[in-house]
Amino acid sequence: MTKIIIVAGGLATRMTPITEQIPKCLIDIQGTPLIEHQLKFFKKHGYTEIIFCVAHLADKVKEYFKDGKKLGLSIQYIQEKNELMGTAGSVKLAEKMIPKNDDFIVFYGDNLTSMDFGKFLNFHREKKALATICMRPLPSGYKSSSIITLATDHKIRVFLEKPSPDDLEKYSGEQRYINNGIYAFKKEVFKYIPPATKFDFAQELFPTLVENNVGIYGYPTEEFFREIGRIEKYAKILEEFKGRDAILS
């Protein structure tokens, strides 16, 4: 069974004051914590083995979900102790929990999506990829936090985090994509993540894999996806789902 690692340990400073007392993954949407909507979706589609990477207000996540049995899941926890280790650094702590030769998924805890994870994993395996990034097309005129371009075989040619205006102009004539914060990996990826070191997927790991021409591929999709990283995005999604019984179906 493919394990899903949920990265949910950040300070979420862009969501203050809401996240001063509650971790971002537990903010309320239609009477249910954000990440619980996603966990129920995972369970419905057969993904029952979850690992939470927690740090900020970690005890509240553990107290709420416990071992996951109430949701029909098996939930384990990895907790950063002294300092935040970055997205990749926190996932590195779960290395021993991933069986040898297994693929696994990394999912950011402020995401909501109803994408087909089976197709995503099949793509990853067909490409024999070390890493596969789920992405969406960059809308015209949208100021993106990332730029990704692909070769014809979907191998990633360019990965830029926090691109400058010059970067945006340089690649303006190409099909560009945005990182969704959903990844599939072979376990071998851990050898590219240094132990006990602050390390980030987007800022450090992915550019390194591209530069070294390691098997890193892009999976474009326009399936339902929302990222709730800022107060204004939270307000927008509350309005979008106001009065609806189901968020992910």
C-alpha cells in the first residue's frame, strides 16, 4: 500500500492570527478540519497509511486524529524537535518508515484536491521516475511562486522557485506550469536529502535533480485543486463551499 506523507509542520505565518492557536491543517471548512476532508478522500480511494510530519502545535494534530482508527486509517507521526527542517528535511525523518523499493506520496497539508492519485502513480511508475511533481498550467498574467517547463517526454527542463520578473519574461514564450505541492517519489530519493539538515523540496532538491539530469518528471493536471496558504485564499474557499455538503467527491 502506497504511504502518503503529509507535510503539516510549518508556522503558517501568512495565516495569522488564525494559526496562532491552531495548526493550518486543522482550520475549519464547513465544520470539518481542512485536512480531514482530504483524509476522507484518501480513505475512499484506498489510501489508508498516512504519516504526518508535524512541528508547530503538533500536539493538537495528534490529539485530534490519534492513530486514525476513527477514520479507518493508520496514522503515524514524525515530529521535528528543535527547529523546522524544511519540507524535504522533515520528510527525511520518515525514511525508515518507507519500505525498501516502495514509492510514496508527499502531500502538503494546506492542499485540497480530488485528483486521480491512481493515474498520478501510474504515470510516475511508467516514467520510472525518481520524482514526479503534480502541476497545473500557469494562467496568463498570474504571478506564480514557481515556474516549471517540460521536455516532450514530460521530463522537467526548468524548475524555478520564486522566479524573478526577468525569469517570468525569459520563459514567457513557453508552456509554463505551477507546482501543486503533491509529489511521488521512489525511496531512493532520500539519498539526495542530507540528514539533520534544513532542506527544501522546491528551493533545493528539485533544482538539484534537474541540474544533475536525474529522473524528475512533471504531471500536468487541471483536476480540482485548491491551496490555502493565505488569509484571502481561506476566505475565498469558505465562500466557494458555503452551504455545500461535499467538498471533495
